[in-house]
Amino acid sequence: MSESQSRPRTSSYWRVFVAGARNSLIRDMTFRGNFLLDCVSSLSWLLMNLGFYLLVFFHVRSIGVETGWGRNEFFVFLATTWLINSIVQAFLMPNAQEFSELIRTGGLDYVLLKPMDTQFLISFRRVEWSSLSNFVLGLIILVYGLLQLQGRASPAWEWSWISFALFWFYVGCGVFLLYSLMICLAATSVWLGRNQSLYDFWFYITNFSRYPMEIYEGGWGYPLWLLFTFVVPVLVVVNVPARILAQPLSPREPWEWGLGIFALFATVVSLLASRWIFRRALRSYSSASS
């Protein structure tokens, strides 16, 4: 058998992903009460966040002076955050959290024996369907924010299919950036044995991406802006797609276009780096049966 024949086709990977998603849905529907409770809990947390920001904008007109991030613009930003995080939490986070358990129990041995890419099997074993309720609410808030922006007088907001397409393109880039960070954190389980603090550390890092980067201007915020833009580029995850759609500044500042180019570059580099770290971690793995 030739090498090309021995490699699984792309359709095989898709069938494996669909099978895992279907099995996850069957599991969730077996315990419908728990599934509904998870959905209600997630939506309640988002609604409390929405109420908090409504309270903030009751006292202020925008985030920062002359930043363009008024209430409606920030609703687009907030919706973008929820869309990206819901995809990550539904498809990626539950699998990353289970990686250390696979190492501890020896389940990784069986994954390594399968004739498919190990990182793919680790990353897409199951789907947390309840987290997609956040995606639906994010879409509702996004549509509401855009409808409100249509009446903005100065600067006028303009609908564009190009902006809409770029928005979803950079949402995908944001998902890949967060995935790269997550798989790097999960890979440390090989060396640490157990990495139960994965979610906590993940929350601490990604918390910086939930606000427009203008809040880091001045004082000791500038080093944070440098760190989380160019070293651990979580600030570009939400800021770039939200800026493209909300158009807080018009005409565009030159640095905004540079930020978009850098976001694409950071996505590619992060994916390559996470792939290298994951493969390096697998080479350090000692089988549970050895």
C-alpha cells in the first residue's frame, strides 16, 4: 500500500468529527435536565454580564475619550467575544481538559494507536452542545448592536459585505489563536502529569481579550498591551473582528489595518508553534504500559 493510500482522507476526519458530535448530542439528550440546566446557567451568566455593562453605560457615554466605543459599538464587541468563546468552549475546551486524564489513565496509548492524527483526535473527541446557547445569544446581541449602529450619525456606519466576510474570517482567526494557546497549555500535562489548573489559567489569560485595547493606554497598561498583543496575542482575538464590523473609528486609523495583518500572521505562527509543542510533548510521553 502506498503512503497516499495509507493516509486517512479529509472525509475520514470529517466523519470522525461528526460521529463524535453525534455521540455527544446523544449523551446530552440522555440527561436532558442536566443539559437544560447547563444552558440556563451559561445564559444567566451572560445576561448578568450584559446587565453589568448596561449599568456602566448608564453612567458613561463611551469607553475612553474619542475611542469610538460607545454602547452600541461595545455590544458588537461583546457579541464577538461571546461568539468566539462559545465555539472554543463547545468544541475545544472539554477535549483539552480531558487530555491530562487520558495521560493519567493510559487512555492516550489507545489514541496513539489509531491511524489518524493524534492532535486531531485529542482536540475533537466530543462537543459540549450546551455552550452553543451562548453562540445564539451572541448572534442576537450582534444583530441588535448592528441595527442600532445603522442610525449612528457621526461617524456614519456603513454596511459592507466585505466587512461582514472579514468579520467572520477574523472570528475564525480568533478561534484558532485561542485553540493554539489551549493546546499548548494542555500539552504541558505530559510533563506535569496533571494540569488541573488549565481552566483557571485559561480564564486569567483570556480575560484580557474581553475589552477594547484602548483601556490599556497609558501608565502601566502599556506593558500589558505589548505583552498581550505581540507575545501572547490574545488582544487581537476579539479586537480585530469587532473593529471591522463596529467601525468605531471612521475614517480608519492606519494602525488598524496593520493590526489586522498582524492578527493573520499571529494566527499562522501560533498554530505552527502549538503543533511543534504538541508533537514535542508526545515524544516525551511514556506509555502507561511501559
